[in-house]
Amino acid sequence: MPAKLLDKAVLKTLVPPQSLNHENFRELAQKAVVEDVPAGRYVFKKGDMDRKTVYLLEGQLELRNDTGIAGGQIGRASGRERV
């Protein structure tokens, strides 16, 4: 199944995409995809190197260190789309 592009209206509410010029915003909008991440799956791990930016649009996120949860539940969002 092909990746679902993020709705441009939702993308326009995010920083820094909302401050991009029209051409750069249009280019980003053609690449910004929605990823539904099931509970319990890692979004990234310590030491990962990635050039992507991830926005939490709906749901909850926990950061964990080597000994367990670091800072408890740090991310929470509610919206129409999930990344």
C-alpha cells in the first residue's frame, strides 16, 4: 500500500513548515507522509542517525533510557492524522 501524504492543512500548522516559502512548502508537501505507529513500537532508538523530522499528531509518546522510562510520558497529541 502506498504511503499516505500528510494533509497540507495539517502540515501548514507545524513549525517550521508553516514558515517555508511556497515552493519549499510544496516540495515538502509532496514528501511528508503519515505513519501509523502501533503501541509498543519504537519510533527511534538511542544512537539512531536519521535526517527525518517526526511530528506526533495524535497519541502518546514515552522516552526511555537504559534504565527505563526517562521523564515519564512526555508526548501527547490529539488530531486527525498520526505520524
